[in-house]
Amino acid sequence: MRAGQLLVGAIGVTAAVAGAALYYLQVYAYYEPVEASGTDDVTLTGIVSEAPESIVYDNFQAIDADSSPLRYRACFETPLSQSMLTETYQDYPKAEPLVGPGWFDCFDAKALGAALESGEALAFLGQRDFIYGIDRVVAVLPDGRGFVWHQMNHCGEVVYDGDPVPEDCPEPPKSVN
């Protein structure tokens, strides 16, 4: 009877340690702060140029991880108005911010998602295919607070699932196949 209790206790301790390690790895271990360049950390794709263009911003902070291209999150402030941005830059109609780690508290995906749904926040294309199948998306609130994240586009959703490349998508690089 005593040996059974020790075995159950050992299994319980091992599970607790493994669970704590897994939590730490998912929430903290892979993220690194992104150093701001000060000039091109926030770009939006122009309506006319169809190319990413730097915008004016301040108070930039960002995190990223090598483990996935979807882990990028950034926050910033801009003096540019939403009306000026909509007249100059391409919108991003299906923006869905991804939840980031809770400790990166400037980026609240749930609140931002609600602001996008209500029309309070406006989403713009930062850069299409920043990495093949992954777009950089930028959202701006009326008070100038802005947010950046990576989101899989329709080409990425199909190709990364292992399906053939749709006709309206560019051919993926060899590293994706």
C-alpha cells in the first residue's frame, strides 16, 4: 500500500512540474523584446503606391518569438487621424487580433477585437505576405493608440494546411513546401 502512495505522489509531482514548465515555455520563454529602429517599425501599405510606407509614431514597444511568425505583437501611438489614414492606406477588412501573453499588457486582443467589430478601431494592411501567407496588420483607435500583429491570410491558411496553392496566390517559397 505504501509503494502505491509513493508512486501516485511521484506521478503527481512530475505532472505538476511538467505543467509549470509547459506554462512557462508558452507564456514567457520564447518571447523577446523587439528593439525599435525609430523609423520603420510601423508601416502601412499605401493605396496609390501599393507598398509599405513608414508612418509617424511614438512609444513603440513590441515582442516577437522565433517559434512562430504569428507571435509578433506591437503597440504604438500616432498623431495621424483615422480619416487621414483611411484616405491614404489600404484597409484590412478581416482583421482578427490574436491573443498575446498577459504580461504584454499594452496589447489587449479582446478589447481590440471589440473595437474593430464596433468600428471604433480601424484596421490597415501593414504589409502583405510579410512572411509567405502571413500579413502584418495595423489597427488604430481614434485616440491614436495603435497595435500591430501578424495574421495568416487565405493563401497561408490553405498552403500551411498542406493543400495545393490556390490560383489567386503566389507560389510559395521552397521553405514552405
